[in-house]
Amino acid sequence: MNMEQKKINIGLIGLGARGTLLLHDVLLEHEDAVICAVCDVYEDRCEKAAQYIQEKTGQKPFQTTNYKEIFERKEVDAVLLCSSWDGVWQGSGMRGRRSLFHSGMLEACRDL
């Protein structure tokens, strides 16, 4: 196993209860995951998450209220969707370009 594995740059969409819980309890605990972008329709949630990430990692992520901007960012390797599945996936244009994970998938995996 290569000890110098590439870090995965993650865009996080949805910063309500589920997204915030994942951010605090899971994502920032993995050294190979970098939250490089955050998005929510509520600007204050974006700012709060970005500030939290900066306090924990020293890096402030890109923040936006428009989910399409997350998909347009070249540095984003994977997107974790912690919001409504419909709409975002349908109109994202992400098929075949990057990995997209819905938080419901993570919960299903935990049950396996």
C-alpha cells in the first residue's frame, strides 16, 4: 500500500443537521479527506461550516449558496450530498465526471 495516497477533495452540499453532523463527527476525522467546498441555501450555514473547517484544519473552504458552483470546481474530486436527492442530482451534470454520494447511502452502508 502506498503510504503517500492522494487526499480526496470533497464538496459538501447541505449543512443542516445531517451535513453538520457528518462534518463534525466523520469527515474532519479522516486525514485523507479535505473539505474544499461547502454549500447550503442558507448563507449563515455556509459561513459557520467554513469557519469551523478553518479552525480545525487551517484551510478555509470555498463557500456558496449555489450547488452548481461546487460541481464546476476542478479541485473537487467527490461531492457528498446531505440535502434533498432530487433536483441536485438530476440537474448537476455530474454523471461520469466525479463521484457523488448521498448521505442516505452512507447510512445504508453503516447497516451492512
